[in-house]
Amino acid sequence: MSKLVIKYVWEIPVRVTHWLNVVVILTLTATGLFIAHPLSLGDSPSDFAMGWVRFIHFVAAYVFAIGLAVRAYWSLVGNKYSSWRTFFPYLNPDDRQRMWATLRYYTFIDRRLPHVVGHNAVAAAAYFLVFLLYLGMIFTGFALYSEHAPGGFYAQTFGWLTHLFSNQTLRLLHHGFMWLILGFVIQHVYSCWLMDIKERGGIISSMFSGYKSIEEE
């Protein structure tokens, strides 16, 4: 016989960085699209309309990078559900088994969804790829940003990318990463909604409260 257990899964830094990402990704997307396809918003050049849009984009980029660094740090010191090990399920035999079982469920081969408390194995592996996308977005963004000060800190840190790629190629990569991230966001919202219905463990609400409802034998 199973009983319902309430577990504290998502710690405060995980929840804060998650919702921070939501805000900054939307902000970066809106301002980035405007920078790529600018419109005249000000009545005169002194209104500094494009300058404000770029300023908001840069501030959001800093917040995004800091949030990612905090989440990476918390993967080293947080609880087991936020640990970096969860993002490499293929390294552990039990996690590998759960990953294939979850894949069978996602591909309609099996109707039974493996029982998990934190991230399921497939989602966790996908999140690592998204983390690499985030790094690509940050590196290309700061490389473009470094061009305003050729001898500055960002030029010394990210300037090597400007030697490997032209300015237009970096912009294309930066723009492409944005669309890949937006594609992930759409899939992520759908998957969380689906699993919330199937598992009935409160996946979505747990990212607000930190607690999940778990059925234990």
C-alpha cells in the first residue's frame, strides 16, 4: 500500500535562479529582437531609445551570467536533487536504467513512467545540453560586447572568439542560440505540464514552494 509523502526537493537558490532565468530570457529575447530589427522609438536622437534598449539587454545579460554561475555553484554544495551528478545519468547504472525507461515512455513503447523525485533522467541529460547553450549565448554575447573596448577585460577574456569568427558570424551564432533556447522553453513548459498531470506530484507548484508530493510504498 502506498502513502503520500511531502518532500522538500528544490532549495531556494534553485528556485530563485530558475525564475530569474525566466525573466531574463524573456527580457534578453525582447531586447535582442529589437536590436536585430530596430524601430524608431524616440522623437529625436537625444531620447537615447536604442541606448536604453541596449543597456537593458546588457544588464539582463549580466544577471543571466551571474545566475548561471550561482546555479553551477549550487550543483556542488546543494542537496542531491540539485547536484551536478543528476545531469549525467548515463554515468550511473541505476540512472541509465531509468533513462531508458523514461525514453520508452516518451516514445510510447511503455505506458509506465519511472518513479522519480527530482529531475527524470532524460530531462536531466537535456538540461546539461541547455547549460551548454547558455554558455554559448554568454560567450558569444560578451565577445560582441568586448568590441566596444578592444583593450578591456572582456576583450582579454572573450576576444579570442573575435579572432576565430567574424562579427557577423558571432551575431548569427548568438541569434541562433536564442531560437534554440526558445524552442527548449516551449518544450519545457509542455513537458512540465504533461508530467504534472501524469505524476500528480505538483511539478509546477514545487518550483514555487520547493515541495513535491511523492507516493511511497
